[in-house]
Amino acid sequence: MRRDTGEGYDDFLTELAKASGIETPTRADLARIDRKRARKGSNDDWHNPHDPDAQITKLKDGRTHLAHKAEHAVDMESGAIMAATIQPGAAGDTTTIHETMKPTVESVATLRRDPELKLEGALSEWVMDKGYHSNEVVVAIESVGKRSYIAEPNRGRRRWRGDEDTKQAVYANRRRIRGNRGKRLMRRRGEMLERPFAHCMESGAMRRVFLRGRENIEKRYQIQVAAFNLGILMRSILGKGTPRGLHGLAAAVSWLHALVESVVRALKSSWHGFAKAIASIAARLRRQSGCVGNGRLATAC
């Protein structure tokens, strides 16, 4: 719906067609007019009356939808999601990253209260893709004494014009991501960060939601993330991270128990027959030699 007039998209296209000389436009006429029109998906002009928080967003597969954006902060060691936020769909990564870093720091501060956990190096390194690279983000991480490993897009030759602090922060980040450790962290990021997205979005079917309002969607998404973290905890304790896997583990344990019992019974029966055969041979040898022993085997009489 248009923000200024309140008319729908089809009504708006019909008015454009009539203004261009088409009195009774068909669907093909409307599609042709819409195809040639510039800036047809601006959030400044259009909104969804049923979900005002949703924004017109171009998805990764090229489609355009009213959508929201999910962001994760993942621990690189355990794979647990430390923070998950729902952001405006059209907002840039360099803008929304600050809203995700705040709950991440709060989660780590909560974990530090447990004296049994050793978190000396927590939050010392931040690894991100090139969508999050900006002078402000790099300087913000550098200002609190942490190291950034943010992939840098190809922007050509930079002209700093006397901004020495920003220059040093950007060059230090560039030097780190080109080193061996930076390359290892980038590869591990692709594994540890994309896997939770696949679990939550694809396996958990959160790619498409049937809720309205960013607050409601974020509540539902937090439940999804909590289930993912619970699966990691179950896998560390029981070796299985899903109820189906746990059921399969119980079946495997019962089958293994039955196998061990059958093997033990077979060994007992075979050992009993083997012992009887040995006793019979020993008695025959004693009778042939004319010796009467005390029940022990001996080499001579």
C-alpha cells in the first residue's frame, strides 16, 4: 500500500496505465508498465498495512519480498549461538551489527558469573564477512582492545586525508585477515556460522514465518535458537543432539546389550564343553600310565 494515497499496487498500476492512454488495461499491460518503471520497490513509498515492520528486501536468490533479517553471533569453539536478533530487512549489515554485539557481550557477562567456566579469551576476536566491513565497525572493535578479522571488499585505493587512527585500524585488520590464522578463522567461520543458519532456516523451517510484527518474530526465533543450543548440549552429554538420534542410540544400546549376552552364553557353553574334554583326556592319560594323581596335571608320576 502506498504511504501517501493508501491505494494498492494494482490500483496504482491501473492509474498509470490510464494516464498513458490505455483505458482498460489487461494484466499483460500492467506487467509491461511495471517492468519499465524505475524505483518501483522503495520502502519510502510502500508499506504493508498488516505488518508495518516488514520492509521490501532483495533476497539472496534475486527475488524481492517484504522481509526481516536475522543475525547470529556464534561461538567459534562450540558452535553455540550467543545472540540472535531480528533486524529490519533493508538495513545494512554495518548498521545492524551493533545491535547484535550488545546481547553477545551480555551473554558472555552472564557466563562469567559461573566460577567453573574459564572465559579468559572470550570476545577477544571478532570474525565477520565483507558485508560488515566499515571504518566505524573496525575502529569500534579496535577501541575496546579486541582484534577484528573482517573480510575487506575491493574498494580500490583508499585516501585517508589525515585520519591516522582509522587508517591504522583498517590496515591492522587487513594484515590479520591475510595471515594464516586469519584464513583459518575465515574457513572456520564458514563452517560454524552457516551451519546454525541452515539448521534454523532450512531444517527448522524459519525461512518463511506466519507471524506479524518484528517483536513476535523475534520471540519465535529465540525459541528456535534455544532448541539449537539445547541440541548442542545434548550432543556433548549423550552423543546425540536430536530426539530421533537419541531414540536411535537407545535402540543401538539395547541391540548391543543383546549381542553381548548372546556372545557370553556362547562362550559359557563352549568353555563348559572344552573343560569336560580336557578332564576326559587327563583321566585317560592317568589310567594309561598307572599313576593316581591328586587332580592336578603333572609332567611325571
